[in-house]
Amino acid sequence: MTPPCLAVLLVSPVLFTQAAAVHAATPDSQAGRIDREALVARHQPRLRAIDTMAPLSVGNGRFAFTADVTGLQTLPDHYRATGTPLETQARWSWHENANPKGYKLADANRDYTAHGRTLGYPTNQNTPAGQWLRENPHTQPLPRIGFVMAGEGARELTAADVASVDQRLDMWRGQLHSGVALLGQPVTVRGAVSPDSDTLALRIQTPLFSGGRLAVRIALPLGYDLAVKHNPPLDWSRPEAHRTTVLEQTGRKLAVEHSRDASRYAMTVAASAPMTIRRSGPHAFDVSPAAGDTLELTVSFAPRGLVPTWAGAAPSSAQPTASAAHAQPVAPAAAAPAPAASAPAADAAAVFDRSAAHWRSYWRSGAAVDFSGSADRRAHELERRVVLSQYLAAIQLGDELPAQESGLTTSTWYGKHHTEMVWWHTAHFALWGRPAYTARTLSWYQRALPSARAVAAERGLKGARWMKMTGPEGRESPGGNPLIAWNQPHAIHLAELMYRADPTPATLARYGELVSETAQAMASMLHWDADGQRYVLGPPLWIAQEIYDQSTSMNPAYELSYWAWGLEKAQQWRERAGLPRDADWERKRTRLSALPQKDGKYVAVESHPDTWDNVNSRHDHPSFLMALGQLPGDGVDRDTMRRTLDAVLLHWDWQTKIWGWDYPMIAMTAARLGATEQAVAVLLKSDGPNNGYTRAGHNPNKGLPVYLPGNGALLAAVAMMAGGWEGAPARPAPGFPADGRWTVRAEGFQRLP
């Protein structure tokens, strides 16, 4: 059964109030405060040559534009072949292929028998139904915007045509400055994205314009090549399968509508001075100044028609255009209605000004950490990663529809988000004193409650069971996804962070239903083991360490600790609201199985306790460490966890399947255990894969040039190590070594539970 569509819900005005408070400017001139502008400035990326792993992006959290060294997307094939794709993306832009066979989620079911019942779960992904349901809906890319040669002898531009690179990302103002020699002539490009509309502003200057040798091409692709799951190339085939309709064209404005089946968006190109517009193909336009060597323009995008839409609520000061949910379902293929009139044009100078004001406010808000006085040679690199990750998080993870793991840079898993990664993507915002961003993610959970309730009911559960891999319509995707469980308590954890940021009745009222419904499902997912006189979790179950048999897995260590913590926290929410503890939750919480261990160390899962006996079980996430790291340690014996941590550091397979977020996660466990040198060492571990950070700040993983869970986990770990946690030693920066080599200045952090 496909869960019902999500209801459109406007964001509470309370969020706007909180957002404004979060972004109140704090002057850096106050005595003892970190000089935040200097902190950001010393890590601004500057490229002197083409680096295909480090294209730079500007964005606003739901829309982003990624450029090569020319400041536009001029060398897409070169970057794709050797590094990171160059794309324009918006989180609201989706498409769904036709479904003539009427596939529904139950068509991908496989039966699992456990605890005296047989139940179907949609885990058959390698069937026609399973594949269609995984692929749809999928993200729809926006146009590519790049330089092309014009006039007689025009040919495709290549990397050999580019020289004298000098590109700088001004993160303090959210602006990208690019200078190159192109075809032997100077070209400068300044770019920024509006904080309150999906608008790219560009100011381009080159004598190649006045000589008629260069133009800016805006090319609208059909979509992605879905035969490629990760980093799919843009699909330029079948021009007849989509439409680009001109709505208005004047000397200073071009307005078009792009339609593909029922998916539509509007694009408006507006120039500050007269420009020449030439249609260079059915889905491409070349623009250049009508005279002179300067082109100043904006390119604005907005969803239209039967696609998930914004409802146009007033923008907040924390993150632009807090609005209605991306909850309207993607409609089936249908003929597009007649195009509507074009929207008013944006002004480039105003975009640059708004961008600068927004980013100054962002950096002056919330927390900051400064390692500049440290003698440890690793400190500068850690500070660089932290500053760049804050920028990337704000432009890639700030939407009300949770981000895919590659954010707004490229497409992975068809653009769908994974709810087990939501904590890593957004918890850090609250810990860094910017809870309005975390609130945006929680708004998705609130809108998705009807779908999550439907999933729970279908599986014989109470409350709301959260989908693991889903898009704007709130439907689960087939595969192992429906058997993942550690995504379930995240909603409670994030709500608790919001309460700690604002411990008021208003916060309890805003998230109380979400906490209660999540806990109801958690409690009903437990089963009574009469022989052991205890409650067990699973089977079927796919634990966070995704290597064990889903049909037999029972009692994973991390998930058991999360269940104990989550149910207790939900009980506290009831008490805060003046309600008694729920008797069913309490009975199950207090009679929950103990965390599995063997030979004095924790193992991943009770049903397969071979973690330390079988080298093949020591890869992927050492998730049991999260029970005392991300979590405060419900059910954990610290001595046992210390032995477990030491064993992971010595004997884990760091090559086979480790991920970027594993390193910060392990560092969090080390920090709570007082192993501060080990925490720093693993956080910056360089002799394993997937822990490098490009000059743009991205954390490439396993063929994915962009993997944002690594950035988010890094920010969560540093927030904890610098800002502390409940029960931390009473000294500044308790997660860092107190050996005199680390000088950590920290301000504005919220402690982790």
C-alpha cells in the first residue's frame, strides 16, 4: 500500500521568530570574542588551477549552483570525467515517470516470519516493480549555465582554453569570484544566490563579448540518465520528450517554462542592460550583452503546476523562504496546462547585497570554534574542515525536505533522502546554536506523520513508523530500507535538541505529537521473549552495520541503547507536559534486553555475536560505539565500551567499507570515554579511505565525490568535543587533549545530551 500523500502545512510563525533570534548579529569587537570574519577568511577556498574535485558552489539551502574555475559550468564533461559534476539543483524539482502497470509498494513485498506471524515488507528491489518504485519520483535537474564560443569558427571550449586561474569563494558574503584567461582574453565572473528566492546573480566582464566571440548558454536537459544510480549524467537525448516554452522575450528579459510530463518549472533571465538572446536549440538559449563587455543578469527558478511546491510564505532571517511543505505529491504524467505569465525579474545588485547581509548574519550567529593558537600541526586542517563544512551545510542541507546524501551538488539514490542520515545532516545545527535549521528538518517529520502512521498500521504497529528512503511524496522505497530501525528514534533526539535550545511550553506543544507518535511505534516494535523474560528488537531487522542477515538479526547493541534512551526521553516529554508516564513504554523500557557483548567487548548484534571472532564482520559501521558517543550510554558499561573502542581502533577493517561519518562518530565515543588523543587521531585519521576533504570542503566517499553525512558528523563531533556534553569534565573543550598543544576557543555551543 502506498502511504497517503502528505498534507501541505505552512511553517509556524514561531519558527520565524526563533530564526530571527538565532541570526541576531554578534559584533566580533566584543572583548574576548572570536574574530569570526578572520576565522572564515583564512579558510576561504582559492584556486589557482583547475581542480575537478573542488568546484565551488553558491546556494541558499534549497537551491545551489556549482561552478568550475570559469565561474560558470563551462567544462562539464571534464569535471564529470575526472571529479565532481557541475549542476544546478533545487530541492523542489522532481519528476516521475509514467507507471502504466500501476506498481504499488506491496508489489515489492517479501514475506518474513518471526514472532509467530508472517508479514510482507517491500524488500524486493530487483524486480520491475521494485526498480520503478526506487527510481520514482526522482530529482529533475535545472539548466546548465556555461560559456560557449560564438561567431565564425565556434567550437566546444575545453580545459586547454583556460589559463591564469584565480578563483576565490568569499564565504563571509556568499559570493564566488572567478578570474581566468579564456581563449587568451581575461574573463571575470562574480556569482551569488539570493537568500530569499531561487535566483542566481551573475556579473560577467570580458572583451570576448564585445568581439562577438563568447556567449553564455543556458541549456535545459531532459533530466538524469537513471541507468546510473550515483552521479548520473544529465540526459540530453529525446528533445521531443520535453518542452521549453518562451513566455516573454524582450531586450532585457527572457521568461520560459520547462515542462516534462506533469513536472514544470519557470525560469526568468533578466539583465540590467540590453542583451542579445538567441535560441540555439529547442532547449537552449545563448545570451550576451547587446553592446560592451559586461553582462549583469539574474537567472531565477520557481516550481509551477503539478510538482511539489512552495506556498510562498514570508522569508525568515535564518534561512530563506520558510514555506509550505514539499508535501504535495508528484502527480502522474499528464499534459501540461497552458503556460502562465512570467514572474517579475530579480535585480542582480540587490541579490549581491542580500547575499552579503545574510551570510554575515549567519557567521555571526550561533557557535564558533578557533584553533589558531594550537601547537598541534593538525589544528589548522581541522579548523579548515569545520569552517568549510558549516558553509556547505548551510547551502546544501537547509531545506524543509531533508537532503539527499550528495545535497544539491549531484544526484545519489535518485535524489531521495535517507532518514537514518537525518541526524548527521541536521543535529549539528542545533548544537552550533542555529536550531532554526534543525526545525526545518523536523517540519518534514510533522508533515509526514500521515504517511508514517499508514506505514505503522500496515505493519501492525501503533504510532508512526518512519520511512527510510523516500522523496517528497513520503513513500518508502524497496530494498533493505523498510527493515532499517535506527532511523526511528531520530525524531525524538532532534526534538529534544530543540527543547534544549528553547525549553518552553511552546516547544513541547510544537513537537509533542511527533515525539509521542514516534515512541508509540518504537514500543510496538518490541517483542516479548518469554524464555528470557525480556523484550527484544527484531527480527526482521537490518542493523546500522549493514552486513547481517535481515531475516534473523535480533538485538543490535546500538539500536537497543537508542530504544532505551528514546523511550525514556519520550516519557520525560510526557512529564514536562504534565502527563503521567505511559505504562506500556515503561514496562518495555525497563525490561529491554541488555546490550550484547562477548569476551568483555560489545558486539554488533546478539543474534550474530561474531564481531571479534570473524574478520568479515569487522567492516562497515562499528555502530555499537554510537551507544556511548552519539548517545549518552543507556545500558552501557564504560569499561566494556573502552575495551570495545580499543579493539575497533586496533582491529577494525578500515579499508573494506568504512564511511566518512564513521570517523567523527568514533571520535565522539572516544571523547566521552576521556580518550581525547584517540578522539583527535581518529577524527583526522589519514591512513584509511573516505576521510579526506577537498579544497571545496567536500568529503568524497566510495565513488561519491560529495558525501555530506561526513561534513555533518564532523560538525556534530567538534560541537561535542569543543562545547561539551552532559556529564563532561568541567573544563573548556573537554573532548580535546589538555596537553598544552591544543588551544581551543569556543563560544555559543549547546551541549549534547
